[in-house]
Amino acid sequence: MAGIRLPAEDSDVSQVTRQVAAVDLISDDDRSIAADSWSIKSDYGSTLDDEQRQADASEALSSAVYRAASDYSSDKEEPDADTVSSMLGFQSYWDAAYADELTNFREHGHTGEVWFGSNVMENVATWTKNLCLEISQHHSPGTNCLPAGQPEKDLSGWSVLDVGTGNGLLLQELSKQGFSDLTGSDYSEGAIDLARKLADRDGFSNIKFLVDDALDTKLDRKFQLVTDKGTLDAIGLHPDGPIKRIMYWDSISGLVASGGLLVITSCNSTKDELIQEVESFNQRRKSSSQEQENAVDQDTGGRDTTFQYIDHIRSYPTLMFGGSVGSRVATVAFLRN
């Protein structure tokens, strides 16, 4: 996928210089083309040209820029030159996209698109399983394997929430890895309808799906593992993306149980950018706590940090561009204190 920014590896690597062009909201007549441009081509049945799909998706996603809330004014008639929005940030777009996928499923049995591709999805599921096992057995994360001769701990006790689940295929992969308490949420009713139909067809009727907006969640429970594959990317493409990203972290922090994991997969943010965004959220929480002298955050036991970076996937294919080495996708895990 040409044009996607490259996450820096462990060594200090300078960011690739990018030119940002404004992206106009396209008309309804172009909706069907844009709908198929969002995701990387999967193996589940699509009629569009593979190279064009990937080029369109790369252009739409790699042009989005995250800025601090202090630099953003929501009452501006037009976005600043360095703020890029897209119809991919609107719920109406996804409702239309999943209506099309539901039709394709009913008529042809097509599963639909796999965001970032099936290989990335399977990689995320396997890596996340190993990371959860390491944490369960009090091993330091990063080795991605268990000591020789030690049996794997049953993962059935881990409660899992996939926010912005779409067609729910990531949860099916996690089920194959041994997780059983699985829930998927999405603000698009069409996505949830499709996810339920696919789960029933494929023998994963144990997975629960519900309509819920990650930015204004009505869920009243916390989960030991929360996954996000592309949801934060889409949120950032809304015209109010910087504000909505702040809302995202405020909401997600209430869904991850103490000692639980948040695993984010993105093709629009590098590992270092996601870590920086988390650190900014932690700082906001710290400042808010200091302003309220008598208030104590029960979830963190009064500690300043809410999320702590612990690991990221290192096995994605890398490439060299502009003197920098990186990969097209970043998957990063954060521990909830």
C-alpha cells in the first residue's frame, strides 16, 4: 500500500516527511467506489481491482493528521490546511457500506472485507493470545512465547471486547485462539447484523454482538482485553477528529479493567504516535486529578498513569522509504493500571 506512513522501529528513526492534501467529502454517486476503497483487499470476495483498492485506501488513510485539541476549533467553517477529513469518519458512510455487504452476503454468501487483510488479522489474534498468556503467567511481555514445557493457561476466563467490530471476523480469530467470553460492538446496526449472521454461519454463536457507540458507550462492564482494529483510524477522519480522539480515550479507559490490555491496530498512526497519544491522555488525567484535590480515581488507585505501553508487533513486513524503515501497519498493546 503505497503512501501509508511507516511506524518507526525500536531505534530512533526520523519520521517520513509527508505532504498533506485536503480531501473533500464525495457525493453519494461516488459512495460505492469509496466504500470499497477503505480496506485492504481480502480473500473473501470483491470485484474491484486490487491495486486500485489499495492505492485509494492508502491515500485516504495516510493523509489524516492528528493534532492536539488546543490547535483545533470546532466552530470553523472550513478545516485548517493540515486537517484532513473524510466521509469515512461518518456513521452514515458505514451504514451504507454495511448495507451493501449485507446484500452481498444474502445474494452471494460473501463475508465482506477484512480491514488490513486476513494476514494482519490472524497475526493480531495470535500475538494477542501469546501476550495475554504471558501476562497471566507473570512473564515479561516481549518474548511472544512461553517457557518450554509449561502448558498454556486457559484463556476462557478473559473477557474480550472488540470496539468497532464491523463484520466481527477478528473475534472469530480470537475464538480460534482459545478466548470464549467475546463481545463485539459497533455503532452501525448493519455491521452488527452482518457480524451475527457470519458468526452463526461459521459456528461462532457464542460471540455476543451489540450496537454501541465507542465514543458514548452504554456498556456497564469492564473487559480484560479490548481490541481496536481500524476504529481509531476512522474516528480520526471525522471533521472533528481531534476532539473525537480525545473522547475515544476517555471512553475506552472506562471499558478496560484494571490490569487489562488495550490492543490497537492502525495503518494511520505509527507505534510512537500511538504511545504519544496515550501519554497525552495520561497527562490530561493527571492534571484533572490535581485540580480536584479530594477526588481519587478508584480505577487507578490514585496513580497518575492510566495506560502504559508494554509491547508491539515486530513481525510485520518492513520496507525502506526516504531513508526510514517501517511497516504499513502498527499494532500496539497498552496495560491499564
